[in-house]
Amino acid sequence: MISDRIKSNLSREFRESLLAKVGLVLLVAILIMGLFAPVLATHNPHTTGYFDDDGNAYPPMGVSYDSHQWVDGERVTYTAEPSADHYLGTNNIGQDVFSRLLFGARTSLMVGVFGTGLAVLIGVPFGLVSGYYGGRVDDAMMRVADIMLAFPSLVLALALIGVMGSLTIPIPDPFVFAGVADGMPASTPLPGTVTLVVGLVTWVWFARVARGEAMSIRNEEYVKAARSLGANDREILLKHVLPNSLTPVIVLATIQVAAIILLESSLSYLGFSGTTLSWGYEIQQGQDYLRTAWWVSTVPGIGIVLSVISINLLGDWLRDSLDPNIEGEGGGAG
Amino acid sequence: MTEELLRINGLSTRFFTEQGQVNAVDNFDLRIDRGDVFGIVGESGSGKSVTARSIVDLIESPGEITDGEIWYNEPDLADAVREDRPEAVDGTFVDLRRISPERRRSLRGTSFSMIFQDPESSFNPSLTVGEQIAEAVEVQRRASANPRSTRARTRSEEYSLGSFVLSSFLPSKRYVTEASRERAIELLELVGIPDPVERADEHPHEYSGGMLQRAMIAQALAGEPDVLVADEPTTALDVTIQAQVLDLLDELQSETGMTILLITHNLGVIARMCDRVGVMYAGEIVERGTLEDVFDDHVHPYTEGLLGSIPDIEGEAGRLQPIDGNVPSLLDHEMGDRCHFADRCPNAMEDCLEHPPEYDAEGSNDHAVRCVLAAQEYDERRAIPDGYFDETRPAGDKHVDPEDADEGPTVDEPQRPLEEPGGESP
Amino acid sequence: MSAETPPTSQPLVSVDGLEKYFWENDSVLDRLFGDEPVAVRAVDGLTFDIHEGETLGLVGESGCGKSTAGETLLRLQEPTDGRVEFDGDNVYDLEGSDLTEFRRDAQVVFQDPFSSLDPRMTIGDIVQQPLDIHDVGPTDERRQRVRDLFERVGLSVDQLDRYPHEFSGGQRQRIGIARALALEPEFLVLDEPTSALDVSVQAQVLNLLADLQDEFDLTYLLISHNLSVIRHICDRVAVMYLGEIVEIGPVEDIFEAPKHPYTEALLASVPRASTDERERDRQTLAGDVPSPRNPPSGCRFRTRCPMVIPPDDLEIDQEDYRAIMNLRERIERRDISLETVGGDEEFEFTDGSIPPADVDAFVDALRERVLDRELPARHAELVDGALAELASTDWDAAGTQLREVYASVCERDRPDLGEDGHPVACHLYADNECETLENVR
């Protein structure tokens, strides 16, 4: 289905674009981090700062007035600076920031991919049907879409979470089962409500793109030809309209993954994610200690920024390679 | 009393694309006399549009004029250039390829104007037609007042952002000067737009295709050019409207005596308009001469094939005699050094495996043909066997991507993409 | 292209009063804001027959509705009104297996060889698609059939796995023709099959179409704006203007002895590729095709017709009459900007009229603007009278004055196509028109 021309476009654009290479390297790094989190992590991300046999808090480093807890009537803190044991330090309750960064990448990517998938599954059929049939059907369906668009997505998401509650789905970790990652959590929680909600607030974009494509494709002569051959609407939608409208959907999906990662971070920052293994939650946790323990918030923040940038860079590359209109601009000799 | 106006020697324009170097125009020679209507006819991919654009200097990346001289007969220009660049001047002729880009640009509109196939994309939809023609008038006026200034348009205060904002509130401020508005209406009247006063205040979308084509001609005439280059001016129009526009061009030509270089794929339009004709194939002129030379006394089998392909509207014709095969590839590495038409030619001989020079042919003095048949009779014993080119010609089956059309050899595709940058015509 | 086919008693395709309107301003929002839907009358009452084995040409300029007619006739679009009989059955009533059979028997070849092939399917799959849809034979048989078709239309079978973009326009058009032939149809609608092709390639495709028709006994409806192609390939021709057929008849009659002024003008407008073209006596049409949203009353060609019929009691030169009719048109459309008459704000309009003293000068200036010829005294007087009404911006009165004197039969009555062998919808040829004229008076 992917023609040689598209392949050659992709490789040419990739060769010519430094940004695409940067994006790909970053994204691969983030993917590896997320996928192999249990293997790469140095500590169990849930393990808090611990006490030794004498009851002393360990490691008692970087004492500060801002980040402390009381243990046996003494002010101690569990926030450790980056060190050989904790590459990126620990947070205020002594959890390893590096390990949490890896597991946070998992959550972000899972929500991003599953949420986008859900949005595609809802939005694309909706848009294709709306655009293909047009007329009254289109009118009615697009008014629904307009109403969805009228709400700010964060507000809509919060409202939906309020109604549904925070539900997480534990996904068993194959590395732990295989025994190569001892001491790591046996399952990773997928924030189910959040995934559902981000899908529900972003499908409209896919519907609109798919509708536009369907509207133009339905007037293509090959669709008329198929109809004159006796093909029914379902066959035409599946065989002609869907495959030919996928290019912009793929580009949009890439960019939406980034948008959804941001949305997920916002929701978990606000405490709605249902899991603590999330970059947004981590930022929120660390923000009180910014003056003394900057790494707690900054590290997951950098994680968010880099993943969003890398995905967008790849999205640009895909768009440039797949969209003949943008490529054709240079010519003009008619 | 003909006087040479344009003398083009060895013009080559290449496009550098993914697939390789495309020789859109290859070692192209042309003479045009003042007051002539010269027609270039060819099929898509023959390089006729690129030729026109090369002459008017509108070739854009990835295209490039790689070689050649364009001598333009203009005594005033010759005097002005002689001091700076004596090598670019020959008598009253100036080589446009060797003068400064600024001076070259200042010739647009005043010496050379161009009209395009698709008038809709040549007008800005948010301004009235009158304003846009007045703008062309104004730009030409400044350019001719100060030929060195190419910034005539942008330097003027009237085009500042402030005045733009102001002009959206004050309709009366929209014309640069009252004089240019009147000139615009005059031009619209000249090109036969009924009720020019009313029409000048309308937007392009209120015009029909034929009227827009007229308006584009008006815009092109704003600078009273010596040469009007018309690139498929009637291809997008219906026949009744095409007839109107051709009548108009004909009238304008006989009134003003301007020279017209007409590019088209339509032999009927050529017959209707032109004194002299060049038939283009694969980036070069394969046959040239007066209209009679080419239509009645043609020598080149391609000319023959082209004329034989047209169904006759006047009478019941038998079977059409098409040319076999497809439009040739212009990719440098696929072209080879033979007669480019040999693979489709019914009379190809061994001699055709070498690139033929231009031979003089019977008929008028100007009749010349790039075909060995002008010098010798067809000899069946020397014919190239059938199937000879099948292996050496991947090009016929592999047409260049439509999506790369505007950078590749199919540059003359009848349906031109709409993203034609506007405002090039003045 | 085939020899004269004597009309059989039962035509293969019979079109009766076919109408197709498109509606603008027709969404829920437009309703909400109270915008009335506007009908675009793309096809407005077509009636014609196509007999077995013949090629009927449908010719007209862009926007005359010829392509819409072709698509509606194949039920690719639902008609607004009218019926189309194919082999005796009304196409729009077909359902189930009858409809499937119609889809097999009637096929279409489109204009644009770039958009008519799905870019994501191999050309082998494209040609096999109709066989798949109709479940014709086992897979091997389908493959073999595709190969046969490829050979028949002059394509090489080792290219089956390539994608459409690897082919030139002419080759793509051959692929489109192979697809249309896959189900062995009886009837083909050819919608501008060669207008996107170069002349040399066009000739190849036309020859191919002619051969196929002989070989498979096909019936063609050829839709084209190219009169040379129509002449070359058709047995009979229908000329369309603004959604209507103005003339229909055998190809020789249409081309050698056109009756309708539009057909005449159309034929005269085509530039011939011969050296005496410049000396040819041409008569070109002025003006543009009116909008199908609001077509002219009566005969739709009357706004451009060089032979529009003046009232019986009026003695007037055709060109003067044409000029007055054009002026009337503009007054009725209120398409004269009165404020700018006379240049530098010469005339002050207060409450929509100018001082009585200035009226004469105003009329002179206005006449100068809107009429480019001297009219005979009698008509000049009448026109001046109407223009004087405009001095008080009374458009209606000006229009009425002119209408009373100059109204033509061409605007009152819609001319009918006759019934004989070469019918034409024009009042110039109306023998039986007297009756309707009496009725009007």
C-alpha cells in the first residue's frame, strides 16, 4: 500500500532534514526508556526513602528547611542530590527520580498511543461517513463535532473524569515475569480513565480531517467509476476512501500523540491520573522544593518537553514527505 | 522591412530533479522579427512553456538557464548598458543574459509581458480588478521613470502597511492615483470588457473566465510592451470565448504592432494567429518556417504526425494517423544523442541515430528542419528494424510523477496546478 | 464511426425530461438564517434516444451540464425529475439484481486519467475490480480476463503490478477503458475521454474506441466540448446550452447545415488547423454564458444570439436591436453605476434624482457610456426616454418602457425541440409556433 514514491520521499526528506534526524534519535531514546524501564531502572520507582536498623533515615542528605519530614521528632529530609546511587537524585520521599523518569515515560507513551488510537477509531469512521454522505447527515454529524470543539479540552477532560472517577488498569510487566527485572513493580498501571478521556476530547480533530478528505475523495472519478461498476457504499468507503484519506490522518495522529502527552501531564499534574508514575504528577510533587531540589520537577519536565518536541519533529517530517502540495511549491514552471 | 527583435542562440534550460537532470530546453535557437506573431507549438513535455519562461526570465528553482544568449534589439537599452558592460552589447542588440538582474527585471512589463493559461490564479482575489491593473500601470510608470529602481513597488509610501490599513476603511484611497485608475479603465475598454467603469470595481471572482483572461491581457499591456509572450492563453477557455480572445489579440497586434510569441498545443490557434511557426519536440525546435511551410510543405515526420492526429471538423475523415508511442523522457541520461523522435518515427533510418543538425528545406527562406529527410530521401534499406528502441527506451513506460510535474519534464501538462504565483504578469 | 445505423423501433437508452438541479444555501445553518435555497439548473429537461450500435455526441461548452447529464443518466447521481429507460426499464426504479445488471451493462470512461484511477491500487487490481465486485468466475479466470483486456487496449501485461502514477496520460486512459470493458457492457458513456490528452495520443485513443465499438457492438454516448472529435466519431449529435438541448440530428446535418444560431456560432468559433484559417469568414459570439442559477427566460441563448427576433411590428436592424436588448438586460439587472456618469461627479443625486435642468445632459452622458452605436432616430428617442427615467433612479420604469416596445418572442416562449429527424429548439424554425404566439397575445 505504501508506494515506492512515498518511500523515496520519506527517505529523501529524512536525508535532507537535520531536525527529522534529531527527532528520530530522541524518540527512539524515549521509546527505549519506556519499553525497557524495568531493566534500565536502578531502583523500584515506588520505594520511598528507607530507614536503617537504628531507625535513622537514610540517606539523610541535603538538609533543607523546605523539604523535610519529621522522623522521631527530628527534621530530616529524604531528598537526595544526584549521585552515583541515584543518578538524578531522589524526590521528597526518597524515591529514585531516574527510575521514575523511565516509568513515567511508559505512562506518557501508553496514554499517548492508546488515547490517539481511541481518537482515531472514533474520529476517522465518524468523519469519513460524514464527509462521504454529505448533506443532512454531514450537517447533523458536524454540529455534534462543533459542540465538542466548543469546550476547552482540559475542562472537558476534568468534567469527564469527575463523572467517571479515576480508574487504572494494571498491565503485567513481562520483564518482571521473565525474571530479568527483580524488585521492580509487577505491573504498570495504565490510567484507563485518562486514556479514555483524552481519546474522547481529541477524536473531533480526526473527524474533521477525515471528513475533509472524504469530501474530496468522494468526488474523485475513481469513486464514481467504482459506483458505476456497482460497488456499494461500504465497499467504496473501505476500499477507496479510507486508504486514500490515511496520509493526513497519520500525520495528525503523530502530532496528536504529543498533544495527548501534554494533556495527560496536565491531568496528572492536577492529580487526576490515578497513578503516581507520571511526569505531570512528578512535577507537581517537586514544585515545592524547586529552590533546594530542582531536579525533582525539572527532570520530568525535560522528559515532557523532549518527547513532545521529538514527536512533533517527526510529524513535520511525515507531513513534508507525504504531502505533495507542500513539496510542489518550489516548482512553478507550468 | 523586417527588423530582427529577438535573437536567441543556444538557449538551454535544465531542471535538476530527484530523477536526474531534465533537459527541458536544449540548445535552442530562435529569431523573431518585430511585429511578427511567432507561434511555438508542441505537446506536453516538449519544453514550449519553459522556453517562454526562459525568455522572460521566470525560471525558478530547481530550474536554471544553463547556457545561451538572448539578444534583444533595443537601441536605448544598448546605449544604457554599453558603458557598464560592453561585452553585452552588439550594435543595437543587448544580451539579456549578461545584463544585471535589476535591469533585466525592469524590462518586465515594459519590454516583455507575459500572459498565462490560468487567469484566475494570476489575480489577487481580495483586490478589485481595476486596482490590480492600476497597480501594474503605476509600477510600470515608476520603472520606466527610473529603470534602475526595481523596488519601485515596495519603496513607494503608498504601499506601506499604514496606508494598507487605511485603505481598507477609505475606499477612495485604494487607487494609487486617479490617473492610474483612468488608465486601468482605458485598458479594460481596450481589451473589450463591456462597461469598464463598473467592471473595474469588481473583484476577480465576479468575472467570468474569458473576462479575466481579457483583464490579464489588459494588465500585461499596462507597460506597452514590445513583446507579449502568451503561454496557452486560451487553453482554459471555451471555444466561443477562445474565439473572442483570439480576435482581441489579433486586433491589438495590428493596432499596436507589438510582437507576440504565442505558445500553444492547439494547431488551430497557431493557424489562426501566427505568421511564423516553430514546432517543438523534446526541448528543441524540429521544424520552423512560415505558416505555409509548416502546414503545407512540412518535412519532419513529427509535424506530419501532429497534423495527421487532428480530427477534421470540416469533413468526414477516415482513420486518424496518430503518432505511435508516448511523449519522450527529457531526462538527460535517457535522451541519448540521436534524433529524439526516431523511436516514434515511421521513417527512422540509421542516420537518425545521430543527432541531426538543422537543414534548410524547400519553401520560404526561413524553412528549416531538424531531420535528415530534408537532405536525403527515405531509404527503406537503411530503415531501423522494428523493436530497436524497445530496450533502450525505458522512458515511454515510465512517465514522470504527476506530483512532480512542476519540476519535471511534464511541465506543459494541460491542467496546470493552481499554485501559480500571482502577480508575475506585469 | 460505424456506418449509418437505421433507428430500430426500440432505442437502447431513452431519456425523457431528465432534470438535475443542485441546491445552494441548503444546509441547516442556511435554513436557520432564513436563506432560500437556490437551484442551479445543471440539466433542465433533456429528451433524447440512443439507438443500439450508434454513437451519440453530447456537445457543449463548460457548464452546460453535459457531464452532469452523463452521470445522472447512469444513476451516479439521483435525478431531480425525469426518467431514463435502459432496455425498456426505468433506470431510477431499478433495485437489487436488476440494478446490478444495469451496472454491468452500462459503463463510463472519465475525462481525467489522473483522478479516475485509485492511486493506491495496482493497475491490475483496478481492472480486476469490476470482476471482483460482480463475482465473475474463479480467480484464475479473472486474472486471465484482465490480461486479455490489457492486450486488447494495447498495454503490456508485465506492468500489471505497477501503480497508476507510473503511466502517462494516454496509458492511464487505456487502463480506464479496460476497466470499463471488463464486464462486457453494452453501453459506454465516454465523458471527455481525450480532452486531457495530447493530440497525438488523443488520436490513438479515438482509434482504439472506434475499433472496440466495432468489435464488441458497443453503444456510445460521447460527451465532449471538442467539436472535431465529435465530428470524427459520432453518428448523431445533440448540442447543449445551459442545461438544454438546442439541436439534435445526424452528424452531417449538424456540421454541414446547422440550424440553431448557437450551433452555427460554436462551429464557426473552432480555429481550423489549415493555412487559410486567417481568411476564413468567422462570426464570433459576444458575451458570456449566463449563470445556470438564474437562466434567461424563454430561449436561453437569446442574451447572446446574433439573430434574436424583434417584434413583428418593429422595423429595426439586428445590430441595433442587439444593442438595445443588451442595454435592457443591464437596466433590468440594475447594473449601471449612475453615480459615476459623466466622470467627475457632474451630477448630484438628491433623494435619488438629479435636478430637472441636468436631465438632458445626464441622458447624453449616460448614452455615451452604455451604447456604442448610433441608433436610428426613432429608437434613439425611445431609448433616451428610458434613460431619462434613470435620472430619478427609476429602474423599473426604464425597464418597462423598453420592454413594452422591444420584448421579443425569444424571451416570452421557451422554444420546443421538434419531433422530426433534425429537431431544433429555436423560434426561427417554428412552424407550429403561431399557435403559442396567439396564446400569448
